[in-house]
Amino acid sequence: NYFCNILMDKDSLKKIVSHSKEYGFIFPSSEIYEGLNAIYDYAHNGTLLKNNIREYWWKSMVQLNDDIVGIDSAIFMHPKTWVASGHVDAFNDPLIDNKDSKKRYRADVLIEEHIEKLNLKIQKEINKAEKRFKEKFDKKQFIETSPRVKQILSSVEDIKSKMVSAFENDDLTQVKNLIDELEIKCPISGTCNWTEVRQFNLMFKTKLGASEDSSMDLYLRPETAQGIFLNYLNVQKTSRMKIPFGIAQTGKAFRNEIVARQFIFRMREFEQMEMQFFIQPGSQSKWFDIWKKKRLDWHLNIGIDDSSFRYHDHDKLAHYADAACDIEFLFPFGFKELEGIHSRTDFDLKSHEELSGKKIQYFDPVLDKNYIPYVVETSIGLDRMFLAILTYSFKMETLDDGSTRNVMSIPKQLAPNKLAFLPLLKKDGLPEYTSKIMKDFKHKINIVYDEKDAIGRRYRRQDAIGTPYCITIDHQTLEDDTFTIRDRDSMEQKRIKIDQLKKIVEDELTLKSLLKNLNN
Ligand code: GAP
């Protein structure tokens, strides 16, 4: 059953990936040079959707909360930042070398690839059986009953559980033993002559300055949070904030990820939306619970069913945290982390104070004393939120007349385009009338114009990019100023006038209509 789900899920992820490319959401980066692993570019519709998600996050943090201010710090930061934050010492993944080829690999990638080969063997068995049984073939039943498939599946399960246990216990010898036990060979030398497994830092290094002697090693930031910690004093003073207060920021982060797969779920260059909330020491458990709830409410407010989310409280904590919880989302490959809420204590500010020698304290007028504030952070990947929305929205529907359509039921206020204007014909003054009414909406929301092909095909195109409403202008419009509005999800149509459309835009399509339901 588990494997059956994985196969189906792989199919649905594949469909999302190809739909994203075909309809201008996401392109593989540098495709003409065969792409770059785990790096993606956002196309027109993808950029609009991404901007809308970012804006929903930013406004819900900074505009709706009087006690949160924003910043936009640089990607490059002084290298000591990452010593203080612990990333130089503790932000690692495991690495192994083949002694014959002298090639270096990520130990868990080798194991994952071995698992992938076993999965391919299963796929081969399925293809063979499909050929033999033709129309009578039942894939699910075959997976559940074929002894060969069941045997491979059980090996996959066994390897996975050994791998998880080794990594959870930070036991690199156990990882090496697993590679030996599976007789994993180096793809270049073909031998199993491996070194021990060692840790590999995930930060990307670069250099500041032109000449070798005067240049300084820099890192591309692996999280945006440190930009907030380094600016804490400046922000607190210039914005005259009193504890408790928060600083929010969105921006790129970079990680040389080991298992960089699953489309935009785990990327090497991605965007984070983080908020650090500075509080009195001792109040962290209260604020941790408040922010856990607030963040889940933010997700539910866009209309995704609550069965797609769950909390996952961490037993094993990162080096900086005294409590941590993930909000997990049901992605096509199962429940996985979408957002993290971390109680970071005074770890970061204290380390920066120690390493920089500069006092980073807050004078609390109520308690009449100085202290280093504690921090509760909320951290979500913008690209991961994008994938969550695609997962929730993408549907392949069979209609009553037997035809099919691909529809993206993107929450309306976040949809790339809110309205599509479609003159029924390219003549008789219909395009001119259409451009005239479009002017009433352009300054407020993103809209599109399409006059090519039959109206049915145009509706399908808009369904596929998630446009909530299509507006069709026909000959009757010229007589009585009414036009047809078609709902993306129900496909129902009715005739309305421009004032009614303006009200629909205001009530259902603006970000304001989404933000006003958030209970801040
Ligand atoms: N400042 C805390 C921090 O960075 P994290 O759990 O490592 O915590 C926070 O990352 C969020 O960033 C994750 O919940 C995820 O949404 C996103 N994220 C992390 N690594 C990512 C990657 N390689 N690709 C895409 N998103 C990623």
C-alpha cells in the first residue's frame, strides 16, 4: 500500500512539474545547458503567484501587527556571523570518498540512489505485467500481490529504516556500514573501496575582493534570520520598539543540499519568510504557543482544508533551540515540513555579543534591568508554500460530458490573474468594448486579455492557470452593458453588470478580503 501510494504520488508530482512548465509557472533553470540540479526559475504566472504569497505573508506580519517591523538585509554578511550562529561548526551533511576514483559523494545520496534503483526494478516488473495482462491489468492489485515486488519493497523499507536510524543518531559508522552492506559501488571506478563518512558543511563559499591575498572568504547566507539578529539593536532603537516586538524579512537563502529533489521542495537557492519575535526571558513557552496557533491560522485562512496540515513537535532539537515545532503539509510525497516555529532562547544574540564584543542588551523599563532578549521565530520557505498551493490546487477533472480539464483551484486572492477578459469575437467592436472595461480593473488587480481560439478553449486555458473568473463580452453586451461571468471551480455562468463585477473584485479577489479574516 505504501509503495502504491508513492507510485501514485510520484505520478501526481510529475504532473504538477510538467503542468508548471507548460503553463508558465516554473522552468528548470539553465535548461538549454541541461539544467542545474535543484535550481528553478519562476515564469510569468509563477512569479505573480509567488509575489502574491509573499505579499500575503508580509502584510499579515508587518501591516496587521503594530509590534512587528520589517527589514531587507544583505545576502552577504561578515563571515564571523556564521561562526557565532553555529553554522560553521554544526550545519553539516555526511560525505564519503571513493579511494580508487577519488570522487566524492554525499553518503545519503548514495543510499537514496540505491533505493531509487530498487524502485526502478519494481517499475520494470509493473511494465512487464502491464504488457502481459493488457486492459485487465490492475496496478494496485499487482503491487500488493506480486511476491517479487513485495520482496523488493520490504528491502526498501529495511534500508530506509536503517538510514533514518543512523542519521537520527548521528552515527556515521552505521552509515558507512550500510553502504558496505548494500555493496554500493562508485559509478566511476565500479569499486566499493570507500573512505569513512565525514561531515560536509552546507554553506556555499565565495570571496569578497579581487586579489587572492586581500580577499575574504564569505558565505551565501543559509538562513535570513541572522540578518535580523545583526540588525536587532539598530532596528529596536530606530523603530523605538519595546519588548515584546518582532522583525520580519523575506529573502533568498542558499544551501548546498545533499538530497536536493522533489521539485521545489528542497532547493539549493530558495526564499525564506522569517519573523523573529523578541521577548522577555522566561516567557518563551507562552509566545511559542501563540505563534504556533497564529501561523496555522494563517495557513487555514486561505481555505485549504485543515486535514492537509499537522503539527510535528521536535524531540531532537537544533543547536539553537529549546523547543521546535513544524507545521507539516500533505505534499504529494506525504506529510513534510512546510514551516518551522522555533524557540531560539538568547542563543544567537548572546553568541553575537560574545564574538563581536558589542553589548546587545535591552533595557526593560518595566523590570528596570538589562537583559538579552529571548527569541521565538517563525520560518517558512516561500517556494515550499508555493508547492503546497500547487499540490492543493491542481486537479484533473472528468466532466459530465466525458471531457477532461486541468484546473488550478488556487485560492482566489492569491491567483496569478484574477480576471480574464474574453471578447466572444475579434470583430464587431467587441475587442474595443473589452479594452475599455479592462481599464477599470487594471490598476487594482492582475487581469488578462485573450481573443484567440474558440471560447471553450480559452476557458480551459484560464482554468489551467487558475484564473478565478472569465468575463465574456458578446453582442448583447453592446446593447445592455451586461456580460457573462464564469466561475472557474463550478463553471457556472451568469450575466452581470460592471458594478456587480467591481463588488466581486472587492469582496473576493483582493488581498484585503483575505487579510481581514485574520484574527490578529
Ligand atoms: N531560521 C530557521 C531556519 O532556517 P529551517 O527549518 O532550516 O529553519 C525554515 O528552514 C524553512 O525554510 C523550512 O520550513 C522550509 O520551508 C524552508 N527551507 C529550508 N530548506 C529549504 C530548501 N533547501 N529548499 C526550500 N525550502 C527550504
